[in-house]
Amino acid sequence: MSLALLSLFIPTFFFVSITPGMCMTLALSLGMSVGVRRSLHMMWGELIGVGLVASAAALGVAALMLQFPEAFLFLKLGGGAYLGWLGIQMWQSKGKLVMPEPGSEVAVQGNLQLALNGFITAIANPKGWAFFVTLLPPFLDQSQPLAPQLSVLVALILLLEFICLIIYASGGKALRHLLMDRGNVKLMNRIAGSLMIGVGIWLALG
């Protein structure tokens, strides 16, 4: 792949990744509720999902998926309902993702479950499929072997996506510390819960 093409590809996909969406909102919410370090588990699940979607789009599978959205309708609705339920739990200041009030203890959600949340959010997002179908193929040279090109592009996409996830999760962590300093733990849980509910609705209805 030429440097000229890379110089166009990198800013294009960084701009798309940094734009607020379901995955970035989820990172912001988890950055608030569990911190950046634990949010990393959601991120590797989300990155696996993004890698699969990008690869499928480049291979033309996504075009079929867009024509038959019922193929992953159940995943969308189920994943959206689950994330919405987590958000309600956070709004009520209970469950495994909330910040505990001083003197209280809250069960911690498992790392694999955090990763599953990210994975479902990534692969069940029809807008993500449509985006990769539209923007990724033009950067592939059909006269050259597909596998090396796709490997480079997907690696760059995952790197850019990871950087953006870290930025959003760090913003959530900063807001978390601000609210913790003021003693507004319940408010922080409600903000994070509202964001999670929004992600769930967005996923189910998007």
C-alpha cells in the first residue's frame, strides 16, 4: 500500500472512530463506572468485533448482511436489552458496574462479561457494517493480493479504534474523579447508567 493512500486512510478512519457512537459511549460509561484499566477488557472484546466486521466488509459478506438484517436482528435486540438492563441497574445504584457508596460493597462484573459487552456492541451495530462496506473497499487494490492489504488496514483500524476508546474511557475516568471529589457517587452512577441505557436503545433500534 502506498504512503499516499495511507496518508488518506489514517485521518479518515481516525475521524470516523473518534466520532461519538455506541462503542465510544460504552467506553465513556465504563470509564466512569469501573475505570480505564477494567475498561480495557471491554475494549479487547470490542476490537475483536470491529476486526471481524471490517474483514467481513472487505470480503463482501456485509453486503449480504445488510440485505438480510434479520440475520443478526436477534443479536441486536438481545444485546440492546442486556445493555439497557445494566444501565437501569447502574441508575438504581446497584449491580456490578456501579461505583459503591462509601462504606458499601458491590460485586464486580467479570472481565469476560465486559469483553462480551464490547464484542456484542461492535458486531451488532448495522451502522458499523454499512460504514465499513462504504469506506473500506476503495482502499483495497483488486490487482494486488488481498490478504496482505487487509491485514495492514485492519491492524491500522484496530489501532485507531483503540486510541479513541482510551480517549473516551479516560474522559469518563476524569468525570468520575470530579464527581467523586464532590461526593456525588449516586449522580455518577446515574450518568453512567443513562449512557449505558442510551447505548442499549441505540443498539436495539439503530
